[in-house]
Amino acid sequence: CKDLYEAVFNFIVKMVQRSFRRRKNEEDSLRSSRLTFTFPHYADKVVYNAKGFMASNLDFISTDLRSLLLQSKSPIIAAFFSAEKVGDRRKTIVSSFHAEMMSLMRRLAASACYFVRCIKPNNAQAPNVFDHALVTRQLMSGGVVPVLDIIRRGFPCRIPYAKMFVMYKQALKEQFACAFTPKELTKLLLQYMQLPPNAYKLGRTKSGFTQDMAELVKLIPRKAQKLLVTATVPPELRTLELEERVETVKQFHARQNNVLIGTEVAARGIDINNLAYVINYCMPASPRSYIHRCGRTARCDKSGTCISLLTAGNELRKGQLLNL
């Protein structure tokens, strides 16, 4: 076996010159290490080591051994070998790799493929072991992290209008629900809940929500048999239909009613300017829901008062609130 170091280096030089002949600065940086070169793939730069790229005798069988095997009386052994043709060039690793890649490309072109991002968990090929630095670098290079960031900043939860219609249909009067298309009904429901404008967006076939708003929207139908929005204190008002609830909130906005009572869900869905007092007569289970509810008194740099009625069983929740 002869030393192929210079042959490999010359191969790298030719390949780099062919790939980057219009980018001289890139070419110089790639040749800083004699046996390594870097290709800027779509996701990240990948450094390759060309050691052994030009080796042509890895699968080579000597002439004497080939002649001996050809003389074997076993037809099976003799069938594995044939006389070597004069002038045949031995395949290198690169040429074998190229042939295999072309075969793979032909197979892929003849089939319907789906792109799957595969993550290599570790370099030790050990099960259930994740190298955090290695995995993170792959996620960054594969564009997964930027996509997740876009989703986080956008509206990751998407609910089709048809599904929203089915979710809320049982909570509405039949003649009211049938008077609108699923998209129109969804728009009316979201307006009624008075969600912040930046908490959702309406698309062509579905609505998009932030994570917490999506949980709220899905929670309301499950509590449809309970009070959603009521006005004033009389108990007969605690079973209002949606149309009456909308009218009740309008009356409260117009100061025709001085007190508005709502359950946990409705308390989160109401957005009223210049609300001076919020009284919690039932402490929410989540401390963050409590902060969200109290925030109703402080819209647009306004000030207000929040009063919470605690019982002996609320001491744990009180401690959780104080730790926020």
C-alpha cells in the first residue's frame, strides 16, 4: 500500500476549487487543514475529514489469491470470483459512495417521500443517553428551535371552525346556533368572551390561539351547564342563555347594573375598562389565575382594589399567592 496523503490533499484542492471557485475567501479557510474541508449545507457548516477518501485497495484481492480461488473445485467458491479484466480501474471509496448515492436518489425519485428530522442522541451509540450539547446543536442546525420560537410567539393552538361549532352547539339555543355559519358563530363567541385581541387570530378555516387562551376556549363548553355570566344577585338570573348573557354584559358596560357576578371561566373572559373593584368569593386553584383575575382592575395603567374572601381551607392557596 502506498501513502496516499498527497493524492488525498490534491483531491481536496480540486474539489474545493470546483465548489467554491467564485468564493476565494471560503476556499482559503477550507484549506487551512490539509485533510479536512467544510461544506456550508443549508442548515450549518459541516467539517469533513478526507482521510482514506482515495484508498483503492480496501477491497482488493491479490492476483495470486484470485487465481487460486478460481481453481477451486467448489463451484460456489469459484462463482464468487471472476478473472480480472485488464485495464479495469479499482473503485475508490468516493466512487463507491457516489454510486450508492445515485442508486438511493433513483429509488427516492420513484417513491413518495416524507421528510423526517433524525437526531443523533450521542456519539457512543448507547441507548437512552442524550448528549445535551450534541442534541441542541442538531436541533439548531435543523431549524427546529427557530420554528418552535415562531410557534411560541404566534398561535400554536389551532381549532377548526367546524370543531368550535360542535363544541359550543349544546350550550346554545338551536335557533341561535343554526342562524350562523361555524366561522360567524366562532367570531361572535370570541367577541362575547372579550379575549385580548393579541390572544387569537381568525383564519380562513380555523382560529389560532395562544396556549392559555386555547385552554380557556376548550374549558368553557365543559362548564356550559354552570353559570357563565350573570348580572346582579337574583338566583333566577343564574341560568341565562348566551344571548341573554351578552345583553347582560352590555348592560353592565352601560352602568345599568352595578354588580356583575361570574364563575371562574367567565371571570377570565370579561374585559371591562375602569373596573374599580374585584371581589374573589371563591379562590381559584391556580395562583396565576388569581393574578389574571385581579388584573381586571389595572387595565391601561389604571388602579383598583381586589378583595379576596378566604376560609380556613384556603390557607395553602394563600401561601402560594404570597410566594409569587
